[in-house]
Amino acid sequence: MTEQKAIDGCKREDRISQKYLFDQYSDGMLMVCLRYVKSLPDAEELMLNGFYSFFNSIDKFNAAQGSIGGWLKKIMVNECLMHLRKKGGLKIVDEGHATEISSDDGLLARMNAQSLFKLIMELPAGYRTVFNMYAVEGYSHKEIADALGIAEGTSKSQLNKARTMLQQKIVAADLN
């Protein structure tokens, strides 16, 4: 089945088409959710809620505006942000701009992706959320500010603080 046929089938509420798209994207979307919440059960629930929203709004999807994967990812990020807000886990303090910091690319080159992911998950929720939205998902500071209801400067500050903390964690992990 092609992706376009699956999308057309989903618009007709065809379960086989829905299963096809779910099978194609569920692993990747679960990883998106895991970047925002630490608990696998929470991430799985958010992913399922995201797919539910996706299938209920599939009629609004227009391939000319972007890929189905990009649209799904946006839905998943929004589900995670709503969850973090509801749980009170998204604490962002409005602080002045932090200064840019230099990085030691040699330390990063020696780390595997799983170790880096683990360190990112240790960041406080606000730092982790802004870091993921900017560095991983590719959102601009304006988009992050709009999505989180914060100032652009706060987004920049949170990102810089996340980078600083992550670098400290990388150095500490390298010393061990």
C-alpha cells in the first residue's frame, strides 16, 4: 500500500489503512514522545492519543503543506506539551539571556546516541522541552515561545542553560 492510498483510506475510516500508517510511524513517534516524558507508559499513552487525534483530523491534512510524518510529529509534540502542562512538569523561569558556550566536540564524538539520550532525559523538564523543540525538532525560538506561552528570550535562555547543563553532564560522564 502506498502512503497516499493509506491517507485516502484513513479519510474513509478504513482500519487497514489506519493500521498501515500506525505501523509505519509508531516507532518514530514513540521516540518523539520519549524525548519529552521520562516514563515509557506515559510516552506510549501520549503516542496513542496523538494517533487518535491524527486519525480524527486526517481530513485536514494537505500533502502540499508537508509530509504526513512532519504533521504527525507536530501532533505528538503538542500532545506531550499538553501533558507536561497538565502535570505541572513544565516549569520555565523567565531569566535573562544566557551567554553562548563553547563545546568540546571530542567528548560528543566518543559518546553513543543512547548515552547522550540518557543525559538529555536527566535535564529538568523545561530545559529538556526547549532543547528538544529547538535542537531536535527544529522549531525556532519564536515557535517555541508561542507553543509554550513564554517570551523568545526565555526560550533562548532555557536552551543555553540546557546546553550548559548537558555539557556538564557529558564531561562528568566522560570522567567516569
